[in-house]
Amino acid sequence: MDETLKQKLDALEGSYASPRQTLNIIRTAIIPSLAYDFAVTPCSYPDLDEWDAMIGRVIKSKHNLWRSTLTDMIREDVHSFGLGAPSIYVEYHRRSAVALVTSLEDPSERHQSVTMHLLTHQVAQVKALATTFLSTREGTSLPIKRQLNLHMRARQLACIHASKLHLALKGNSIFFRKYQAQIHTQIHQQVTDIPTNPLFLTHHTQSRKHPLPPL
């Protein structure tokens, strides 16, 4: 992905595309070409940040801005005097959230059931690893991170919470409160308890650095 993205951005930066055309090409062609499999592909936060930095450098270059220009400024909405630059970090989390909620609300009851059982089993496994790690205080948290990479549904749920969103039923949070604070501490706010149907996403507290658009 790194090499493909670099080639596309280098070609775009060397082209005669205007600043506005550059933003449109990145938003409608370059990011979608990477994001089509984000829902099932584990991507580390350093990778996402690096890709966003590569895109930011091209946008700043096309707008004749200093490289030290704040990234928050170019990502700010145009109605708030920003450039409205897209973010791969946001797109990764959005697609993961959509994939999980869509599966849990699938018209097929069998699909819903399989998704819920997978999510329950995967979160339980990750929680058990975290509990063992905290009780023994031996080794590192690397096995937990590896399990999140292998457990697609748990990773998608982690993306929802990393984006300051939560799953709700009729306006109320549907997580088990007694586990929520414990799990947030154990695996850095990446896994919480299991939701039930029907579901919808509500905004909780948007991150200023990576605002996630409504689904």
C-alpha cells in the first residue's frame, strides 16, 4: 500500500491539477482505491498516520503552504476556513464501523446471529488475554494486539470506540457498565462489551484531531 500510494501522490503532485482538483482527486479516487478493503484489513495507527502525512504534504505543496502548516487547519471544514482535506484515518474507522453495524442489522437472521457470536467470542478472547496480562505482569501486550489483528469483529468494535462513537439502542448506551471502565483500562479503550440489535451509531465526543463524519 505504501508504494502504491506514494506513486499516485507523486504523480498527482507533479501534474497540472489545480489545488481544488487535487483535493477532489484525493477524495474521490486515491483514498477509495485504498479503502475498499479497510473493513477486513488490519491497519496500524502508525501506518494510517503516515499515509495521512503523505497526503497532507501533497495538499500543502499544491496550495503553496509551508510544510509546517498545521494539519488540523487543512482538515478543517471549508465553512470553518479550512481546506476540507480528507483523512485516511477517518475513512478506515468509518468503513470498519459501517461494516459491523451493517452485519448486525443484516436482513438475514442467520447473518446477524453469526456476526453476534463472532463478536462475543472475539471480545471474550481479547478480554481474557488482557486480564491475564494484568494479573501476571509478565511479557508485553503484543499478543493482545495480534489477536485484534486476527479478530475482525473485535477490531471493528475497537474502531468505533477509538472514534469516540458508541452503539446505542433507543438513545441509550447498551454496554454493560460494570465492564466498560475495566476493559477501557486494560486495552487502551479499544474493546468494550457486546451490543444487541437493532443498532444505530450516535456521536459521542468527536476527536478534534480526527473528526469522524456522520454515517
